[in-house]
Amino acid sequence: MNKPVFIALTLACALVAPTAALAQSNGKKELVAKILQLQQPGIEAMARQMAEQPAMQLMQQAGPALQRLPAERREAVAKDVEADMRKYADEAVPLVRDRAVKAAPTTIGPILEERFTEDELRQVVSMLESPTIRKFQGMAGDMQKALMEKVVADTRAEIEPKARAMTTSVSKRLTPPAGPATNSSAPKK
């Protein structure tokens, strides 16, 4: 091979290689964007769960406190607490959901690009677009609910006494002892 042809081939290869890599990179980016779009309902559900978690924890803590209120106040206070939690969720869920959807391309995207080949990303897209997988994912909430209901029903008799004992024990620990108030800084007579 003569020198000018060799140089021309070398230059052509040098120009084609970055273009092919860029095309593959752009292909991966498009596939990752498609995966994130297909997974957006899951990302939004995760964000909802994250945003609602503090309210759920507070509700669990409020239950025993509500039981200690006089019966005539209990229902009104419970409604007020529920309204406060609904207000919190109405404000927090959209904020966290929007941030999660916005952050997904810069957090999940690079991980997918790094750990999957373009062919593997195509396979993931294909699986996620499958009507069977979509149906399965759509049933996830129903399956989880059915399992939770069964586990609760099967363990209620054993768990409720333990939960009551724990609540009673914690309440006793948190309630100051009854008796005359002592003031350690008061002078003794």
C-alpha cells in the first residue's frame, strides 16, 4: 500500500471512530431517556412514599395520644390531625415527586449508561414496553395489598398484645411519676 492511501485510511479511521463512539453514546442516552420515561410512574410512587413517610410516622405516634384524650374531644382532634396531615401531603408530595423526576436523569441515567451496553439497554426498553410486564407492574399495588392483608390477619392475634405492651411500657417511661413536686433548688427547712 502506498503512503498517501495509508494516510488517507488512517485519517478516515480516526474520523470515523469518534463519530461511532458519539453515535453509540447518543444511542445510549436516548435509550436511558426512554427507560426513565417508562419508569416515571415508579419514580413518582417512590417519591410519594418518601414524602408521606413523616406523616405516617406521626399518625402512628398520634394514635396512642388520641386515646388518652377525653372521649368528647377525641373525634374532633383526630379530624384536625388528619386535616393537618392531608395539608402536609398536598404540599409535600408534588414537591418531592417533581424533584425525583427531575433528578432521575442525572442520578439514575449515568448509572444505566455506565453499567449497560447499548444492546442491553435496548433489551431493557423492550422488556419495559412489554404488555405483560406493564400488566404485572400495574398489579404490584394489588398484590402488595393482598399480601399485607393476609399477613396482618394471620399475625394480628399475636402482634396486637405485643404492640399494646410496648405502647404501655413506652407511655409509662415517658409519663412523669405522680407525687409531690420536688424542687431540688429550694432551700431545705
